[in-house]
Amino acid sequence: MRTIGLIGGLSWESTVIYYQIINQRVRERLGGSHSANSLIWSVDYTTVEDLIFAGRWDEVSTMLTGAGGQLADLGADLLLICSNTFSRVSDDVERAVNVPVLHIADAVGAEIRARGMRKVGLLGTRFTMEQPFYRDRLAAHGFDVVVPRREQRELVHSVIFDELVRGVLRESSRDAYAQIIDALADDGAEAVVLGCTEIELLVGEKDGAIPVLPSARLHAQAAAAYALAD
């Protein structure tokens, strides 16, 4: 079994999902009381949050590249950045280490391609929805990606940073997200990517008119599969 290195704390609320799903998948595959060989480097979220809002992505890159190097030195055979937003520096991390970095958008894109979908919606932070680093990587798998209207994007973004990363779950926010998902369905989306790992804490399959694709869960499942591959 390969050792999985998780760059987490982005936020720790969603890193919990990764640890749980990876270990569940390993136990399902191997049976008994098996669990994953894994390492977690968890950063102080406030530190990196301040950096991205200041546009200091070079410092984010330095921090996460350092975390990846430490995990590789400790014996990780593959790395995951446990975040959609922070995958913006995934290529920097991969260039700096000598182990594969499994990109979250590739895990999601593979699932969409396997389902034969041609158009999907995307929810996430404003960075993820509006900047090309994530949308283009998804679209490279062969389908169209659409995002909500500007005012809806602002609502999705604010709920993530004001509520979800702090562990706050509000029914009113769930209802607002459901309405946005329905609007994406009206725009032709066949499913919606929960392109922020914390959104999975709030929204599930029953909360919209179309299927939801939970990015953290898909990313974690792909990591477990890689760790157990021959």
C-alpha cells in the first residue's frame, strides 16, 4: 500500500472528510480492520486565508510546497492538496517534489467523463468559479463548465468563508444554495460540482434538481484507489 500525504487544514473541517473517506475505502477494499497509510500536514487556515485575500499567491505556493516537501521526506508516495481553491498552486508543488500530486479537478473531471455528461455547473469560492486555473482544468476533460450569476457567486463565496470554514451550517444557506443549483439546471447543467470541499458539509443529493458531485469525496476515493493500485 502506498502512503498518502495530505496537505490539509484548508480548512480542517473538510480535511476530516478526506481522512474518513480514504480509510473507509481502504477498509472496503482490503477488509477486516485495514486502514490507510497516511500522513497529514495541516496548516493554520487563517494564515493562508489572509494571503489569498491579499493576492499573495506566491507565499501560498511557498508554504504548500514546503508542506509537500516535508510529507515526501517523511515517506509519502503521493500528495493531495485537500482543497479546490488552493489547487491553484498544485503545479508548483508537483514541480518541487519527486512524487505525484493528484489534482482535485482531475478526480472530478474523470467522474464527469465517466458519466458521459456534456455540461456541468460549478460552485466554489470566487477564486475557483472565476479564475481559469480550475475551470479550464475541468473543461479539459471534455465538457462545458458554467457558473452562477455574479450575485449568486458572491453569496456562495460569502457562505463558504463566513460560515462553512468555521463549522457553521445554516438552513437558510442550504436553501439559497439549492436555488442556485436549480438555476444552473435551468441553464442546462446536468450536474453541479461542489467545487469547494466545505460545501459537502452543507449540500447533498436531495438539495437540488440535478446530481451533485462532491469534490473532496471524489478526490479522496481517487487517492485510495491510487494507493492500492498494483
